[in-house]
Amino acid sequence: MSIVSIGELLDRFSNFEDKLESYYAGLRDTTENSGVRLLTYYLSKHRQHLKEVERGFSSSDFNKLSQVELKYDLEFNVERDFHVINRPLKEITGEELLKAAADYDEKLIHWYEKILLQPIGKDGMILFQSLLNREKRDIVMLKKMLAMNYF
């Protein structure tokens, strides 16, 4: 695999999050299920994680961090794995969406853990550990909703 910078990885992540935000908005506008609508509001807040963590850095520190190169690239193809994104919105059930969101968070957790194994410096460790902690909190909530048969 090729060398990749933290900034390039974060751009990939951000681009997919943009697609997810549009997907959730479309689902929210299409569904008649109020539980699914409520879930899309919760899931769309996910996109704020990177922005929240980024605010902890000065812009110059974040720019420097974005230039840090990893020893190896990481495959990030959740669009392929987040299979519900390619289905017609009217066909998506709340349980499917909840499972897909939990699977996505698990992939992010795995992805962040792999990044933390690389030499990324103190700021890189702070950034990805913060993102990892947020995903772990999210996955607990999603799994609780699954266990309670929310839908």
C-alpha cells in the first residue's frame, strides 16, 4: 500500500460522512416511521465528532498534523460495507439502519485502532484516541437500542 497523510485519511472519512448526512436526510424525508426519523437525527450528529475533536487544536497545529504521513495506508471502503446506502430509501427498516450504523461504528473503531498503532506523534495520538473514545460511546448506545428491540 502507498504512503498516505492523516489529512488524506480524514478527507476520505469526511467525504463518506457527507454522503451519510445526505442519505440520512433523504431517509428522514422519505420514511413515515417516526422512530427511523428520530434515529436519523441521532446518527447525523455522528458527523460532528471530527469537528469537535478538531476544535481542540489550533488551526496551525491541525494543519501540521494533517501532513503527518502514516507508514502504510489503511483500506477505508465503508461505502461498500455500509450496504444500506445503495438501497432504495423506502425499503430500509429501522432495524437495518441501526445494524448498519453499529457496523459502521465498529469499522471506525477498528480503523482508528490501526492508525494508533502507527507512529503519528503526540497530537495524532490525541486526535485518534479522542475519535476512538467517541465511537466507543456511540456503539454502546446503538447496541443498547438493538438489544431493546427499538424497532
